[in-house]
Amino acid sequence: MAKVESGSELLARLCQKPSTKNLDLEMFPTGIEPKSVIELCGEEGTGKTQYLTHVIANAILPQSLKGFHVGGLGVGVVLVDNDYSFSVIRLISVLELRITSVLNTSVSNVDETGNIEANINETASHNDAQPSFWKPNVNPCAQDPREHQNDRQDLATEQDIEICVEECLKRLYIVRCSSSAQFLITLHSIESVLTSRSELCIFLIDSISSFVWTDKYSGSESNTGQIVKMLQRLVETYSLVLFAARNPAVFLHRTQKQDHGGAKEKHGDHLGNCWEKLVTHRIAFAKDSSPDCACRAPTFCASIGKNLKKYFAIDERGFNFKTPLGSDQRMS
């Protein structure tokens, strides 16, 4: 029997989602496809929440401002902040500094004739289309740079930056949950938001393991399985990219089978096999303790899969990767 498609599923399937391929080319040089589920695993204080802030900034920043390439995607993001650790003030600071840095770099490219060269990245795309950049109306035969001094009036002002940040924040939808039951109800209720706002294509959870211990001792462990199944449904129905932070907790299960007079012990992931099958990418975060990392700021490393490592520091502008774009370090 064919599966009956609901109205919301039909609408979500027919609505074209913005491209997320260039969301983070540093971590994912080949791009991120829709329906990807990315697990961020690591101990507390290893940069998982900061990386989510980095992802949010990449997503909600515009592709260009006043014709200058900013590098964002201009897409919508849903953040479920179960740990209450996400800082909107920190995000605003990152947004402002990244926009200002782009504009300062662009202004430094003003040549002797008064022409302004926009910082254009030809590889950046939004919905796989090249952006249109502002080009000053300059007479190439003019000899006096003063003839073009009015061209600088098109540069972004502080008010433009403030308006840009406000528009960025409109693309961010934040919810906070205090229990697994509330988390599960939120996932059900947020479906109406995903249906009405087709630009929402990135879903973040910090953290998916927030209520593991309280559920374990309150007898509500079944909520975890229902949460995973609901997340799977949302990802597949609405073509979302899911980022989920978690702690590397492992439970010890005792079965009824006897082994030489004792109970047989088995280690298992507290999120279950359904979650293991759902995850398409894993990033393991850790503090970098290598002796060759001589820098003032604390350095961290992110292991992507089995063979790739990325080193980064966290500063006022967010993530500061220590490896150039596309030059991945292979693990020995």
C-alpha cells in the first residue's frame, strides 16, 4: 500500500530549499548536502557550542552587502538550546566583526584612481547562482581621482551594519527546553514553523544528550527513542541539515543472561542504534595538546571521520582555523 502524503509533507517537498552546500567549506570541502545529520561529540569546553555559533553565523549572514562579498548563505536556522549555553550577544559580536572585517578589507583595495575593488569570491554561491556585486560608475578615461570620491558613499555605514545584523537575527529561530518531554513536544510543534518558513533549512541541537541522566533515573528513557524518530522524520520531510552536539556518554547495560554465575555486561550508546544509523558525519572535538602548537590562545582540534583533522582557535570573530582552506591534515 502506498504511503499517504499529508498536506504539510507535500508543501515541504514542493518548496525549493536554499542550498547549504557552501555552509562550511573548511570542515566540509566537498559541501554539505540536504538531509545530512552531523554529530558533534566532545567533552565540555572543547568548542562544540562555539562551532554551532560559527555555523549559525555562516548560515544567517547575507551573501553580499552593498556589493561586497560577505560569504554567508542568507538561510534560516532553528536552534534548540537544551543546555542554555548559547549566547545571542556572542553571536551578534561575531556577526558585526565579520561584516566589519569584510568592509575594511574591501576599502583597503581602493586603488589610486579611486576605483573600488569588491572582495569577490567567485566560488561562493547561493542556490547555485553567482551573486551580483555593485560596481562603481567610473569613467575609465578619468585622470583625477577626486572625480570618483562620491563612489565611496556607497560603502556600508554603521547603520547599514546594524540593519544587516537585525536582518540576520530574523533568520534565527531559538527554542529552549528543560526536559526531554518538552523537547519531544517542541519537535512536534515546530513542524508548523518549518512548513510556513521554507527558508529554514538548518536545524541545530545543543545538546541532544542534555536529559540523558535525568531520564535514566526518572524512568523516561523511552523519550530518547521518540525524539530520534521525530528528528529523522523532520530531516527527511523538510530536507534539513541537522547538527547535534552531545557528550560522549556510554551506558553499561546488564542483561538477564548468566555468564558463569554473573550477569552479562554490555556497553551501548545511550542514544540507541536508530541514532547511530541516522548520523551521516561525526566530528570529535578535543583540546589540542600537541607540543608543536605554540600559540597564545588555547587551540582545539576537530577530527572529521577517521582520517581528517582540523585545528582551530576561538577568538572574538569566532573560529580561527589553523589550516588553509582545502588543505586537510591527515591523521597518522
